[in-house]
Amino acid sequence: NPIQWYPGHMAKAKRQVTEKMSMIDVVIELTDARLPESARNPMVDEMTRQRPKILVLNKSDLADQAKTQQWIHYYESQGIAAIAVDSRGPQSAQKIVSACQAIMKEKRERQLKKGRRPQSIRALIVGIPNVGKSTLINMLARKKVAKTGNRPGITTAQQWIKTKSDVDLLDTPGILWPKFEDPEVGYRLALTGGIKDDILDFQEVALYGLSFFSQAYPDALKDRYKLDELAEEPFALLEQIGEKRGCMQKGGFVDTEKAAELFLREVRGGQLCRLTLEAPGLHKQEPIADTLG
Ligand code: G4P
């Protein structure tokens, strides 16, 4: 079931994250490396300002590597500590632990000078639904921690997850709402599977994706669907794909709903190519793809 971000839920989610700030040393904010700005909550900076933060570009295995590097440089130039990980991969936990240690280094040195033994670093993971919070918690904890339903406002007793490293985690991540004022952001999130499919029209999302791919990664489309030429119009392109893949209905017409479903599943699974939907500095003013079919 889709998450309903009623204003009341948003206020509650915001309050819950803000309240946790006093319990922690570091905020680990997760975003999606394919759309680092669109997959961030618009108010997260405001909520977490009091604490040092590490921005984790997750799912980097699905993103364009060169563009991920551009994003890391961009965030660093803004004074934001940023790292890229594949939270399912073996190195993700160590990378995050090292980043936490680096950000806490000076504070720990000050504590040592005062004769205090440094405590474990207490961290909170925050991010929008589906960005990989539970996966990362499990990797850091090295055990399966129950997934907390992607719903704000469920309060359970807060527990610390002790990890083998010196970073402890709050067991409930801060679940925040995505940006949905900007339709472009909605389409990007939908294309990557970041929001439920019943929120936006499936076929429109596929058309958005096709128009993006034909501009940014035409060869990936040609290779995947064995097409010599790509139709110019996204809808005609969807028909080409459907035809190639046997998504047909009675009367010899292409079943474009089925073709859209197939295309989206393959994009999300990374079967066409690694993709990044937005570039640093462009995400606000200049959409990479601007035709919605
Ligand atoms: P959440 O707690 O923030 O809501 O996200 P969660 O960890 O549940 O992850 C959402 C989906 O993203 C999961 O896939 C998860 O496996 C996948 N995922 C998380 N991190 C990465 C990553 O770094 N790379 C890739 N490629 N995928 C990642 P799912 O299809 O919902 O579940 P499942 O197939 O893992 O069962």
C-alpha cells in the first residue's frame, strides 16, 4: 500500500527525527546515487542541522560511475561529506564506519585531551522510503533487523544496535517524505522504483524514461532491444520495444501497457545500463529529459 504523506504524518516524521538529534552524534543521510537531489527530503538539512552529517549515495552499483564522482565532488565543494556505496555489497559497512570516524575525529581528540575515553559513535540513518535504510542497517549490524514498515508515526521503544565496529545505530531509521511538489522529481523517483506504481501512471513513467534514455543513453536502448534505429517519439519507441519483445494484443497491436511494464522492470533492475538521471547544478533549473510523451 502506498504511503500517504498527509500533512499530519509529515509533521510527525519531522518531529521524530528532530527529537532523535539529542541522542546521536552523527546523521547518516541516505540518498539514491541515480538521482541524489530528487531522492532527498526537502527539509532534512533543517531537521539535522545540529549534528554532523554524512551523505551516502546508495545504490551506486546502478548509477553512472563518472556522474557519481561528479556528485561527490559537488557535495564536497559544498562542505558536505559524501560517499558512494552499494549497501548490499561487502565494503559498504566499513566505508560508512570510516566516514563516521573521520567526521568524529576532532571531537574524539578533544575528549581524549580532557581525559575522557571516547564512546562509541551513535548514529541515526535517515532517508526517504526505499532508499536502502533497512539494507544498510542489516549490513552494519551484520544481522537481519526487522524492516520497519515505511510508515511514519509508528512509535516503538527505541533500541541501540551495537555493531562490531565502534558505531552504534538507532534501530529505527528516520523515514522522511520525498519531494513531490515538482512533477519532474516524481517521474524520476517513479522511474527508479522509488515511489509506488499507483501514484503515477505507469505508461507515462515509461514514456518519461524512454525520452530520457533516447537523449542520454541511446545505445543502451539499441543494444537491449536490438533496434537499429530509435523512433523519435517516445510512444513509437515503446511500440518498437513491445514489438521486439512480443508484447502483443489481439488484432496485431502492441500492448503498450505490457511493454511499459517490461521496460520499467528492466530499467529498475539495471538491465539496460547504469544510469544517473540528474547532474550537479542542473537538477533544479534544467531537467535532462523534458518530454513526457
Ligand atoms: P528502506 O528501508 O529505505 O525502505 O529500503 P530497503 O533497505 O528496504 O531497500 C529497498 C530496495 O532497494 C530493496 O529491494 C533493496 O534490496 C534495494 N537496495 C538497497 N540498497 C541497494 C543497493 O545499494 N543497490 C541495489 N542495487 N539495491 C539496493 P527490494 O526489491 O525492495 O527487495 P529485495 O529484492 O532486496 O528483497
